[in-house]
Amino acid sequence: MIDWVYERMWMVKKACSEVELENVAIFVPMEYKSAVLIKELSKVTEVFPFFVDDPTVKKDALEWLKANGIKVFELESLKEANASYFLDCAAVLTRKARKIGMLNRIKGVVELTKTGVEILRRLNIKAISIDDSVVKGVGENIYGTSLGFIDGLLRLNLFLLDKTIAIIGFGRVGEGCAKILKNIGCRVLIIEKDLERKFIARMQGFEVVDFDKLRDADIIVTCTGMKEAINDETLNFIKNGAILCNMSAVKDEIKFSLKPKKLGFVEKYEIGSKKFYVVSEGYPINLSIGHGTAIEVMDRTFAAAIYALEYIMKEDFNGLIELPKEIENKVLKF
């Protein structure tokens, strides 16, 4: 798989051939496209890639990097990184730097996710948000990520077309998941608190329902970006036999105090006469059991991030800004 991904990721290769960079610490989910990004960046500068050992990690991607002479670090080793610039996802490196008292060493952060951007807004750090771009916010979050979501669902080996599927959270990822499910013939329920997003969902023809309608869902998908969107307090809203999965970057979006039984990459929960299932401990289903977002989509997002790294190193500005238009237009033309 990794050789095929490497063959297809021409945009990352092109971007790396055109930039001059200082040392970079990197945290992105450790899958095949990420490994290609790290390898290509290593040709330009010294890289310090970090990972957290969880079900989203593709072990063969780690081995491929090792075979190419690239050391990958555990997050606890962040102080060892000789890098003042971060390419970050969900602000994992930034939060760790704050925890260990090294925020003052950070000269700039390129952040890939909305979750991370919300954290950076509260910190006085020079940063660029990739998530606010059309490339990432629309191309990846709505259209690309939903393909990875379907990839994950299909690995459950279930017939989806007769299923009622509830999407909790109609942000851009939730919107993309809802659209692709509707297109293949599923009944899709939308649960959303934000009035504007509820309105958009209705205008797109979706069935927007209250939380108690969760009881109708055969499959429940969390896309809220909030911890414990589903927890012990919501057990009464989960139907017998329901399958729960997460599509958010936030860990513990699905969390119960009950002790489950392991069924491979699925956990079975039982309470009284009711049983239900959680996929891959609540880690994102597209990354934990699927191959993640499509190659071409991540190739373009990562190319934008590479150009953003050069921009943040060379340009003088303060605080958090969106991806500069000249970079966005450049990668949109690829």
C-alpha cells in the first residue's frame, strides 16, 4: 500500500522541491500519506515526526519510515526535538509543549484541524490555519474525509443500504458523511445544536431530529469535536444492537464507564438485556480501520501545509491567520 501511495503523491513532492525550510516537528495521524509527507520533508530539512501509539497508527508506515532512515519519536520525547516550528494536528504538539513548559520555544505552528485552531486562538502563538481553507475545509473535510468514512464502515462487512444512520454534529465532516450516506440510499438522521447548521441540513433535504430520535438509529456517528458526546448519560437513547463510531479528531467523543468485551476491532457493551457496539475504542473509524482520506485529497492538503510552513518561517505577522490566498490558489491549480 505505501508504495502505491508514494507513487501517487506528486503534489507533496512538487511542493517540497520548491521550498526552503528550517527544522520542523510534525504530528499527523501516522498513516501512509503522512509517512510520504514526512519522507519528502526530510529531503528538504531535518524533521522530527511524533506519534501516539493508538489504533489509528499504521505500523507498516512506521516501519517504512524507519527503513528510509527516518526516526519517529514518541510524544513524550518532544523536548528532544531541535525544531521551533510545528506542523500539527489537533494541536497535539502545541498542547504537549504547553504542558512541559516549552511554548516559548515555538516560533510558528501550521495547524491542520478545527480542533487545533480553537486551541491556538487562546494562545499568543504565530500560526496558520489550514482548516479554514477551501482546500482543507471543503475539499478534505466535506468530500475527502467522507470517502475514508465509508471505507471504514465497509470494513464492518455490513449491508448499509437498509440502515438508519444518525450523524451527531453537522459541521463540515458531519455534512460530508451525511451526504455520502444519503447518496448510497441510507436513511440519515441529523442531530445538531447550532441553529445555522440545523437550517443548512434541512435546506439540503436531511431529516433533522431531536436527540431522543437517536433510538431509531442502527449506526451512530459522532462528528462533534467534543469529548463525551455519547456517554453513560445517553445510554437510554441507544437502541439494542446499535453500532457507534467516531469521525472526530477528538479522543473520547464516545466514552462509557462500562467494561466491554473485545471482538477484534469492535467492543461489545452489555447493560441488562441491551447490547451495543463501539468501533475501534471510539478512535476515528476512517483512520483506525480504514485507509483514511483519499490519496489525492490529502496530497493537496499536505502540499498547502508545506507552502504554509515556508510562509510562516519567512513572513512577519502575529497571531493566527488563515491560509494565505496565494498558497491556496497555487494548490487549487494543481
